[in-house]
Amino acid sequence: MQIATVLLVLMLVLGSVSAVGHARKGRWGKAAEVFLPVLGTNLMLLGGVDRHIPLLFWLGILLLAGGLGLDALSLWRARGTDREAASR
């Protein structure tokens, strides 16, 4: 179980670094898209599954779903912009 914990912490660190990089460039939406699923996955697996705390499991699920929802929303907006540019 220690290897899985180390990999999840590494994923959290790399996701945080990527989110900070996006935030420093002023892309706050992209930073949230990157960080929320990473944080949600870590909360869900480390807190909910490993330590058997249901509250952390469900909080992780909500953060993961929120981050993926933001990602889907930005993809939907980008596709709409591409279609408008192509029709002109």
C-alpha cells in the first residue's frame, strides 16, 4: 500500500505544480480543471478508501465530478467557438 500512497502523493504534487503554472498565467479556469480532479481522486482514495472515512470519499467524488464538469464545459465552449469561426 505504500507504493500506491507514494504514487497518489506524486500525482497530487504534479497536479498542484501544473495548476499553479496555469494560475500564474492567469488561466484560473484551467487551473481548477487540473487541480479539482487530482484533489478529488486523492481525497477519495487516501481518505475514503484507505482510512474508511465515508465523508472524505464522497467529498472526493464531488470534487472529481466538479473538475470533470469544468473540463467538459470548457471543451463545449471551445467547440462552439471553433464552429462559429468555421461558419464565417
